[in-house]
Amino acid sequence: MTILDVLYGLIFQPQGTMRELARTRPLLAGFLVFIGVYFANYLLQEASSAISQNGLGLPGYASWMLASLGAVTAVVIWFVSAGLFSLLAEIIYGYGNGKAVLSCLGFAVFPGILGPALYYAAILLDLPGVGALLYLLSGLWVIGLQVLAVREALTLTTGQAVLIYLLPMASFLLIGALLLIIGGLALSSLPLL
Amino acid sequence: MKKRIVIGLILVFLLILLIMAVQSISQPQAGLKSIGKIGVIEVSGTITGTSTSNLLQGTTASARDIMAIIRQAAARQDIKAVVLRVDSPGGTSVASQEIGVELDKLRATGKPVITSMGDVCASGGYWIACSTDHIMANPATLTGSIGVIMQMQNIEGLYEKLGVKEVVIKSGQHKDIGSPFRDLSPEEQQILQGIVQDSYQQFIDQVVKGREGKITREQLMPLADGRIFTGAQARDLGLVDSLGDYYDAIEQAKVMAGIQGEVPIEVLNQQDMWKRLVTSLESTFLGNQPTTRLYY
């Protein structure tokens, strides 16, 4: 499978492509797609902000510093997510495959480039509403592909993959809510002036 | 084959958008739509040659930055007119002159430039205002102060108390003119007075040129002794064209640019947090040593 076959497959035949990626586990290609999509998205978002005059107005070097920092963070999150998904699947279903999850998740972000690209095109055509909608749809597409990536890489059912995908996020939300409640209670017990 | 064509088309589409994105970032006006805008350039604080601001001093208006913004306004197709918002007591003579020259070049492109005076627009601030097509002041604005000043300190007495003696080896008689370690000689005083007078003459010429048809050299001379005026007094004397606030100046810009209806306003040199911080640190730690300079 060439890289063009993979990219085509991610858009038009995602299930079979993810299965093949889970089998071959092309980690380097996955990384290149992931980082390429990240920087392309950053560039397109900056351009959209520049046109609609709502950017941060950062000078060039600060902007690229921020982009590089964001890229490192995104790669760390990608690694941690893959590890977490694999670990959870191993704990709950007795099978983990970190490298396959990592490779598949790397490729799963590819349609995500269409969101910022179409949003930018829509801004140029003075149709920001349509652009925002397309952006949202592309985000949902990526989420769907990520669930598919988890499913194919860990040979799970769709329900199991959704559970594995949502579990870390749900846990973070729960812990966050608990901390807020505890913090709120602690604050309310303080004497007020 | 079909796969390659489809993915190829998608990739080409993305590549074109990425190239356009790079253009948009380098030139924010690039796009399919081209709406005219009023550009606002803020000149706040003492006008200086380089530093933008210093953590240890007040705000300064860097001529280098302002000139770059003026050139940008001249080059940008979407900027139809420029409002120069001046809130400055003046600054170094060269910095004011450089800004004035760039404003003249901007006007030569056919874009009207309007000055909107804030609290103070005096001396060097007034110099640059004279390089604009229309000067608008608030009635209570302080303006004028047409003149040149050169100030030096003599800290010879302090050095004596500290037991420090300066040793000077110079190639010529006047190489240490303006030295803070001794009094000026009458000859040196004459030389420096000549410089101040020449610079003052340049200021007079700038005002006469900028206010042509509104005030004559003969009318100007009695007013050009360094005194300040309120905006209302300056209007009556012909030093400013009209009274009004910032938004009136925007309206004036629209009228002079022939723009009707609502128009976006873009502050061209709005300082972001990062740049302010970086330039402040740069200026504080790497700033120029104070030297004798002429001030308007």
C-alpha cells in the first residue's frame, strides 16, 4: 500500500485501510502525516485569523515558537492517548497493541486537514458560517476515524472501542468535577469578611 | 488510477490553499475580497529613534517602527486613508524628521493622511502633523512648542566630590564638545547655538511647507518661540485645520478618501503583549547610552 493509497483509503474506505494500517503499523509514516497535518492546520488557522483580523497578532518568531510548542504537546498527547487506549484495552479486554494504536491514530487525523482548509476557503469567499460548519464536520470525522483506529488496532467491537475512547476523557472530566466540588466546599468553609 | 487522481486533486487543492495561507499571513489583505479600510497609526509618547518602550521609562514612540508601519500603509491596497493619532510631547529631531518624510511619501501615493491630536501634540509631534493633509485637534489639546532644545548636564562638581578626575585625549579642539565634565566655552556655545538655530530653521520650513495657504512665515515667526497653545487657539491661529475628536478624524479621513458608509478601521501598530515585553526588555537591558541630542 503506497501513501497515496492509504490517504485515499482513509477518506473513502476507512475500515479496510485502518485494518491494513493496524496490521502493517507504519509508525514513521503515521508520525509524518500527524505532524504534517498539525503544521498545515496551524498555518491555515493563522491565515484565517489574519484575514478576519481576530488573531493574536503575534510576531513571526513568537507564532512559530507557539506552533512548535503546540506540535510537541500534540505529539505527547498522541503518544499518551495511544498508550492509554492500549493499556485500558489490555486491562478490560485482555489485549493491547500500543504500536498499532499509535500508527492508526497518527493517520486518523488526516481528514482533519480539510476542516481548517475549507474554513479558510470559506473565509476567503466571505462565508464564515459555512466554514465553521465544515470545520465542525471535519472534527467529527476525525473523532469517528479515531474510534475506528482504536477498534481496528485493538480488534474490538464498535461499542468496546467507543468505551475505550471515551473512558480517559470521562475520567478526566469526573476528576475535574470532583476537584471543583472539593475546592468549592473548601472555599465556602473559609471565613468571609 | 482513479484513486491517484482523486487523492491528487485533494492534495493539489490543499497545496493551493496552503500557498494562499502563507500569502495571507505575510500580507493580511490578500484574499478574494478587498474592502477599503481606514488605517490608524498611533504615535504615543516621546518620539525616539529606536526603542519602542522601556520598563524603566515612560512610553516612547519608535520612529523605526512607525516608519515601517507608514510604508506598510502605503503599500497595502486595502488602506484607503490613514489617521495619525498623535499623543506626544515631541522627541528627537531626526526621529521626527524621518517620520515626516515617510508621511510625505505616503501622501504622494494619493492616500489622504489626517492627524488627530490627543492630549498633547507638541514640538516633534507637531512637526509630523505638518506632514499630513489635515490636522484635527481637540479644543483642549496642547500643541505648538515650535522650537528646538539641546540640554546637557555639567556634573563636574559631583565628580570633584567623588574624587574622580576625567582624562581626555582628543584629536581636535571640539571633539569633546558637550562634555558633562566641564563648562562649555563661549566658542562651543556659539557652535551649538548655530546647530540649534539651523535645526529651528528646518522646523520653521517644515511648518511653512505643511501649512501652506493657512499660515505665512511672517505670521508664524512670532508664534514659533516655543510657546504652547490649546487646540482651539491653534485653530484660530491657523496651526490646525479643525476641532474634533478621534472619530471626527476618522470621518474626515472617509470624506477625503471618498469613502461612503461604514468602513473597517484597523490600528496598524497595535502593540501585542509579546512585542511590548520583548522590546521593553531589549530596550531596558540593551538600550542606547544617553548622548547629547537635539529635541523638538
